[in-house]
Amino acid sequence: MLTELLTGWITHQRWFAGKGRPIDDLTVESDVELSPGLRHLIISVRQAGADDRYQLLLGSGAEESARFKPAHIGDGYYDAAYDAELTGTLLQAMASGRDLGPLRFRHLEGTEIDTSLRSLVLGAEQSNTSLVYGGTYICKLFRRLTPGVNPELEIVTALARRHSTHIAQPYGWIETDLDGEPTTLAMTQEFLSNANDGWALALASVRDLYASLNPSAAEAGGDFSAEACRLGMATARVHHELAAAFPTEVIEAQEVKRMIEDHRRRLALAVAEVPALGAYAQVAEEAYQRVTDAAREMPVQRVHGDYHLGQVMRTTSDWVILDFEGEPGQPIAERRALASPLRDVAGMLRSFDYAALHLLADHPDADGLRPRAVEWAELNRASFLAGYSAGGGHLRPEDAVLLRALELAKAAYEVIYEARNRPTWLPIPMAAFQPDR
């Protein structure tokens, strides 16, 4: 029986969010034939009284072979995301704007999709599955489904219509209705085959600095500061484009105080989980109090929401910003909520600290290299902020108070994350709570 096979198979998938908990029930909520031998399933999984939905491209009828082994489900069924003979159906349906049962395949107006390309699954993903078609397109299948339009689709299509040069061109998407809401199942964008991701470029610079006989971050061969400045400029331009593409608001001082109270509550949770943070929490408390004391109206708009060096790619001409989904795991309404653009700025500043310091986690000369790492982070943080201002980003002297508070709020979140997942990295966010930053 298919549901029994899926119950045994799904717990071993990287994108399954309920690992370690028994499955109480699994049902097939939707079953649509896309083409001969290819079905689209929406599966509902009940665990501890809560239901989660997942989507699956179900293949059948092909000979069991080694090339499908990673996707083997059993009894002739397999995960057809791995079957390039079948996944062309997705491109064809998006190109033609077809409806198949409750599934709607769409493409951005004015674009054409090459339907002759074969797909290959990208490895190392956790929550989604991405198919790269001929090095031209990347189609991201959102495995765990949340009712609502995915923020990334919403943002990149809006920015594409404004001819933004800092996004990967969107081409098409798949949607259906869940709980009465249009819900994004997948989206296809330009695949940046000749680009390098910002995290890898920054780490190359840090490694070069560590290996250099010249201890100056500004003079080492892998100086990243010019790129940090360009990235700041690109970030400011995208913030302007987001403000033009979506409604903006100005929130009152009282709302700013409520935001700070929420950060205080989250800080208390972090201290409860990581008691060592308690010795440094006063630094954050004082930063939060300064925002409260000087609270004033604050402009808010759509932002990236989960901005760091791993979300940007350097092409031959400029920086491109990816993954406008916001923080994974948060409700879509929260991920779409308006916020200060300084939230993204704070996120990138934290990322420079991570790039500079994480290689020291188990380095035999960590103490000796730490001053270089700190210098690298400070240099690139300053370059990014200079670029952000040069690109038209609003960064007034009085914004430094809010920016510092947002950085510490991000660091408090990181403390919990590292304590749970990467304890050797915990000193990185803890270092943010130094009073002289």
C-alpha cells in the first residue's frame, strides 16, 4: 500500500521536518497525474496531534536502476525529482501556463522557457529540493508546504517587473490552493552558473589573511573590502526597489518600543537556554534601553529578512541577492511583515563576524590569529556600511543605536542556534556582546 511505503520512506528524507518523532498517520491529500508515470502528491503527516504537508513527485513504471537508488520508495515507486526523463513536464507545463487539476503552472509574462533542458538534482539541501535544468534554470521544490504565496516568489517577480539587476531572473512557478489560500509549490529562476557565493569568497579572503606574512587585513592578497563595499551598494539599491515595489509604512514610537520588548523577551529565552550569556546580557539590555529612550517614528518596508553572505552571489558584473524567503520556520505572515531595512544591514554585519571567526573554532593558533580576524571583520563591516550609504541607503548617525540593538537581537538568536546545533561556534555570537563594539 502506497501510504505504508511513504510512511517508512519519508522519515529518511533530509527535508522531512519531523525526524525523531513517530508518525501517527499519513494520508495522500492530493494525487494528480502530470504525465504518464509521473504523479504529484500532497501528503499530510500527523505527528503528536499536529499535521504537516509535504509534496512529492511520484514516479512509477520505470525499471528499478542504480540511478534512482537515492530516491527508491519501494514496490516500483520512486521520487521522480531525480528522473530527468520525467521532470521536463514541469518546464513544459510552466511554459504553456497549463492547469492540471488543482495545480496551476505559470510563467512570468514576457519570458520564454526552453523546455528541452534536462534536470539534475542539486545536493546538500536541507528543506527543499532544487532541480538545475541544463545549467540555465534552477527550479526549487518547496517540500514542506505552508499555505500562502512564498515571499521569495512574490519579491523576485515584483523586482523583475521593475527590471532589477540584483536578482536572479524568475521564469515560472507552480501553485495550488491550501486551506483556501493560493500556495506556492515551486519556482524557477535563472541559474547563476558562473557566479560565486559571497560566503565562499569571504572565506577565501580570511584564509588568505591567516596564511599571509602580512598581518594587515587591508594589505593581504585576499582583501575583500572592495567587494563588501559593492555589496553594501547593491543592498541599498534593492532596499530602494523593494520600497518602490511594495507598500511602506511609518510605525509610531510606541510600536518601536514594543519591538524592543519582544527582543528583550527573546534575550531572556536565550539566557535561560544558555546561562553563560547571562554575564553579557546587560550589554544588550543597555542597547535596547537606548532605543527605547530615543524611540521615534520608524519607516518600515519589505526586506530580505534572512540576509547573510550565503544569500548573495557575485557574478561577473555585480552582486545578486537570493532567497528572499525570510527566516525558514517562521509563519509566512511574519516573513512578509514590514521591518526596518536596518534588519538586513544588521544581518550582514553579523555574517562578516561569522566569516572572520568561524575558522578559529578548532584552529591550533586561534589566539594568535584572533586579532587579524577581528580586524578583517571590522574592515569589511565598515566597507559594507560605506557602500550602503553610497548606494543611497538611509544610515543616519542616530540609526547607529537601532542598528546595534538589531545586531544584538540577531546575536541572541544565534546563541540559541549554535548551542543547539554547533556548540564549537558558540563563541562567535557570544563575542558580539562585548561592550566596546
